[in-house]
Amino acid sequence: MLLDTASLYFRAYFGVPESVKAPDGTPVNAVRGLLDFIDRLVRDHRPARLVACMDADWRPHWRVELIPSYKAHRVAAEHPGGPDEEEVPDTLSPQVPVIEAVLDALGIARVGVAGYEADDIIGTLTTRATGPVDIVTGDRDLYQLVDDARGVRVLYPLKGVGTLQLTDEAVLREKYGVDGGGYADLALLRGDPSDGLPGVPGIGEKTAARLLDAFGDLAGIMAAVDDPRAKLTPAQRRRLDEARPYLAVAPKVVRVARDVPLPDIDTALPRTPRDAAALTELSGRWGLGGSLQRLVSTLEA
């Protein structure tokens, strides 16, 4: 089980009231909410291995070089000229180091690599996996990894993590008209305002799905643009032809990396905390109470 950790703690932050606080009054709603999420996921799905995948770089320079608008609207305005920092609620940012410290004390594998997003960590671990993989994320970009033959599916939270959409290729075909391998091409053709991806003007999701069904993949579509006999409308041919500069670089931006150099990690689900003393200190300082205790008990069981 691979966790898109930021996706989950954002959901926890907005799903748990800020009135959930540490003894010193600091909000810990994201921390406790994430612990509750992990507890529920472990109880319901009983993974043998668990990795919390982190955004060491939420807006990698190599992606921005290719498409400058990539996530540009999320950059915090108060950091001009410095490294891009993501615009996040003031009371969420201080909770992230607490989340990291608690995961480390529990012994839950936590991985982030400089220059890469959590999606890339997930893509690499999924590619390396020799057995089934469940990816837990609220980010549809990771639908591109769904692969029935390898047992890779996305568990997409609809309401917390108690109600999950178990996304396999049948779900993708029903909702989008593509399988996992075609989802990245669909996404880059239609664009994604939430990631600053412009897409091809005039090519929406349904048209993109029809083009992929007719021509197979992005390369097949562009070959059809060059073939006067191919069944494209004049407008489609013109729009795709004009979008060539974007379409030449978009695949590298949209497709997750699958070859990230990862550190050696023990992905086994821990039965007992790695550092019980540190966990006790963290629990008391931040008032993690029942959320942490329930997860510890679930891991022991």
C-alpha cells in the first residue's frame, strides 16, 4: 500500500475541525486525521507493506522548465525570488514536521527524494513491485498507474477513507473511456487547470477519449494529424497541429517518473513502534491521544 501522503493530510486538514488542538493550543487536526486514515486503511485492507510517499519537491524544476505554468498558480506569493513554496493554510504547514516525526517513530516507511514529487515515488515503487499494489490518493493523475494484469489499483477517497472508489481498468473505461495506460495521454490532451496544464484548446475529455480510442495513443493521434486520409475533423487537425510544441513536452511532465533513485527502506508494516519513547513524547506534546493509540493497537493486532 502506497500513500500519497500530502493528498491525505490535506484531506484530513479540511475534514477535521481546527478545534482539535495540542495542549499548547496548536491545531493538530491534520496529524490526528491522517493517523485515523492510516488506522482505517490498515484495518480494512491489511497490507503487508506500507510506504508514506512524500513530496520532497512539489514543483520540480525539470517539469517547470518544460511547462512554465505547471502548478504556477499554487506558488506562495510571499516568497518572490526564492524557492517555490506551495500556498498552504497557515495552520497546516507546522503540522507536516509532526506528521513526519510520528511516522518515523512508528516505523512506517517514509520516502521523499529531492527533485521529485510523491507521484514519482509511487510510480517507481509500483514499477518495482512484484505483487499487487494499492495506491491511496485523492489525485486522479495516478490513475495512469492502474494495471489489472499487475494488480495495481487506486483507492480514491470519496468520503474520508471509509468510502473508497476501488479504481481498476473497468472503472477507468466506464468513467473516461481509457485504461490506465491511456489516462496520462487523456489528461495532457484535455488539460488540468489544477496543475496548470493548458491542454489542447477545443479538445475536451470526451473528444480526447474518442481520439485515443480511434488512434491508440498520443503518437498515433499525431501520426493521424500528418495523414490526410485519417478521420479527423479540420478543426481537430488544426488544433492538434498548433499544439505540437506543448504536446512534445507534456508527456514528460504528466507521466510519473518510474526510475527515481530511492534509498533503501524497510517497507514492512511495523508491528511495534520503532521508537516507543519518542512516540510517547510526541503523543504527550501534541495531544495525539486516541488517534495514535488506535493506530498502535491496530499495528500490534
